[in-house]
Amino acid sequence: MATFLNPLSPITHPSSETTRKGCGFFSHVPNLQSFSISKGFSRVLASTQITISPKDTVFTLPNWRLVRSDQKTREVKLNDAFLFFEAMIDKGQKPDVSQATQLLYDLCKFNKIRKAVKVMEMMIGSGIIPDASSYTFLVSSLCKRGNVGHAMQLVEKMEEFGYPTNTVTYNSLVKGLCMHGNLKQSLQLLDKLIKKGLVPNAYTYSSLLEAAYKERGVNEAMKLLDEIIAKGGKPNLVSYNILSTGLCKEGRIDEAIKFFRNLPQMGFNPNVVSYNILLRSLCYEGRWEEANMLLAEMVGEDRSPSIVTYNILIGSLALHGRTQHALEVIEEMIRGRFKPTAASYNPIIARLCKEGKVDLVVKCLDQMIYRRCNPNEGTYNAIAVLCEEGMVQEAFSIIQSLADKQRSSTHDFYKNVISSLCRKGNTYAAFQLLYEMSKYGFTPDSYTYSSLIRGLCLEGMLNEAMEIFSIMEENNFRPDIENINALILGFCKSRRTSLSLEVFEMMINKGYSPNETTYTILVEGIAHEGETELAFQVLKELHQRKVISQRTVERLTMQYDFEGLPLT
């Protein structure tokens, strides 16, 4: 801890000069942890009366939604619309409400959360009061991307300035906390919701039940359901489907079937989701006769087979080596007016790769592309199965042919493939393909190196992750702060925060300047290891030394339920 705290200096970022000197380029990776939701809200919302002169003009944004080209071009057009919006607001003109709201939504969809928050600020500043659904969408977007602390901060600001928060908004927070293993805090938030006079709904209960079975097992989730009902709560079929999923996940399929058959007695008729849950477990265990009996029951509006049903059948058939039958299901799926997706083809491709049937893999990919199913992350990981079978060059040849069919640059495509493999814990295959790519001129950049570091840490290969830095130096690349943060984060997620502190010391000794993200990762790492009091003390010290901002203190305090830290 002494090593961690001694070299502190106010929040800084490595200069571009330093970075260029080491490697000739530098890469900026956007980071939500450092942006402020409250910045601007305090200034803008503090004004209780905002008036717009009748002479103010309502402007129209250029239509960024008509673009039917590649994603990169769509992002450029969306950014142009944002810049135009910003420029017109600066001129004192008033935006069209529906367009401004749509811009906010689309920025969230493209993961441009900072800009989405700014759009909301500018809407309020120009006299428009965004509706509750806009706030809720922002909160939900933040939670889905793991920024629950930011979302809680946003909700607090909404309430502080008199904007009502509804149950739907709180549901997003509950869901966000549950997704990140914070069931205890979710239940505390539920109490807060009830005290405010808001009524939890079935969605609230479903999120809690899902978190309960994942964290504590399905038996505990069932006890929670009994408590919810005893307190007057009214769970719906979704809640019971979640418990059925929990039973299946624990391998208790026969119990799940009995639970399923008892649903009508509880006042619920099983729907297609209820059937799919059981069907998945039966098929993947090869209990085909029971699966066929279940399929025969799937008649009627609420229980007719869905695209998920077809994908379950395809995936399980492929897993058991019955790829031809799986392809026949795809044809039946099309006759049933369902459009197959990459998720439909990926299990078949993975199985064919495992069997080394390269010609059939290529044929399957051609069919997939012909039917306008764009390859995705799952497709690249399926192709990488060839690497496991010692057919690295064949795998690269297929990846290379896919690159030729993309609208993005080959460099960007290769970078995306490497990143996709690393995210799924397929790092060895990523290295094998990277070696082949490098023969054709591909040079890893900072983002690629960070992906490799994260992938190795994800697979528990921490020493190998550290060796990436030696490889970078051998190739005359000076690691940047984002690479180091990726390593520190990987160690913290592996519950090896002590090693993270050693990396931090090494980083200081080599002349790097930690940024706020570095310190935040370390505090969160300490908290995740259950050392809440120590995390609180470290956070307090960092805040006093002005290397962690007030907004980050507020976020971490909310997210980890720290108490006693003065926030003013």
C-alpha cells in the first residue's frame, strides 16, 4: 500500500510526445470511467426557469438514419449530426424534440454515451424537458455497459433537480447491479424504491431471482420467491422461467420438468420460452425422444417454435456431430419464414472445423453470406477451432477470404478478429492467427496488444500477459497507459490485486504517469477482494491527494456502498 500511495501526483495523462518517442504512434482508447455525468447537469439543471423566445428558430438535423452503408460510415454520419446539433445549440437555436431524442437514442446504441449525456444537457439548456423514457434509456445504457455507478449518479442528479424517477428507471439499476454480482446492494435498492412509494413490478423480481440463483443457487432463489409472494409481490411467468433455467443450469432437468408441469397449478400457462428452456437441456444431453415429445406440444400462438427454438435444435445437433441434420433444420427454418442468423450457422461451422472439413466450412460460409448473414464474433471463434486441430494456415486462409468481402479495411478486420478471439478466451488461436497475419503486413497496435493482455488474463495466464510487454519492446513499441491499465485490470479481475500493485510500482519506475483510470481500477480491485474497509481508506487517501476526482468518489461510494467518506 505504501508503494501505491507514495508516487502520487495530480491526475495526469501520458503526453503524446512521450508516447511517440517510444513507438512512433499512440492509441487512444475511449473510457467511460473518466467522463462526468454530473458535469453540466449541475450547471444546466440548477436553472429552474428556462424560457425560449418565440423568435428562436427550431432547426432540423441532417438525416443520419438514411445511410445504408457500412457501420463506420454510419458512425461518421451520426457524429456529423451531433456536431451540427452542438453548433446550432451554441447559436441559440432550439432543436426539434423528436429528432433530439432520436439522436440521444442512436448515440447510446453506438456506445457514444458521453455524447448522449451531452445531448441531454443541451436539450435541457435549450428549454426542452426530456421525457422519463429518455432518462431511463440513458440509465439502462450505462448499466448495460457496466457503468452502474455512473447510472446511480445520474439518477441521483435527476431526483435532486426534481425530475421524477419511476419504477422502470430503478429496474435498470437493479438489473445493472444484479448483472455485476451485487445482489445484496440490489435488495437494498429495492427497499429504497419501496420507501419512495414506487411499486416493484415483475421485471424487478425477475432480475433479483436471476441474480439469486447465479450467486446463491436455485434453492435460495426459490426462498426469495416465497418471500416476495409473502410480502404481496406478484411475480409473472418470466420469474418462474428464470427458476426453471436455474434448475437446468444445475443439471436438475427432471426437477425442471416437474416444475414446468406444475406451472398451470400456479396460474401460468407455459409459453415458448418455457419450452425452449427445457428443450435446450434435453437436446444438449441427447435426450432426443423427450425433446421430440416436447416439440410436439409446441402448437399455438404462445408456444409455437421461435428462431431460438430452431437455433437450439441446430446447436445441439451440431454438438453431437449431426451437421447434415442441422443444415436441414436451417432449410426448414427458412420454409417456416424465419431468417437464419450467424448464430444459426456458427455451431455448424465450429463442428465442421473440429472435424477438419475445410471445404464444407467454406461452403457453409458462402451459403451464410449469400443469405445475408454477416459473420460475427461467434463465427471467428468457430473458425478458430481449426487452429485447435493444427490447421492454422487453413483458418487464416478463411479469415483472409472473409476480410476481402468486408467493407472495412483489412487492418481493422484483422484487429477485430483478434479482439473477438481474446474476448472469448481463445487467446492461443489469436496468437497463431496473428503470426499468420503479420506475414502479410499486419502490425499490431496498442488496441491489439491490450486485447491480447486481457485475453491472457481472462484465461489465468498472468505471467504470459506480462510477457506481452517484452514482445512490444522487442518490436520497438513503447507500451502506453492503456496497455498497463489492461494488465492491472486483468490482475484485479483474477483477484490478484497484490500483483497489480507490483505492476503499478514497475510502471512508476519506468517513468509512466498513472491516470485516474489506473487508480480507479486498483480501488475496485481491492473492493472486489472483499477488503471494503481498505478500499474505502485508499479511496479517501487518493481523493485527498487529488488524483481521483469528486465524481469518481461519488460513483465508487454508491457502487460499493462505502460509508463515512466526506463527499464535500
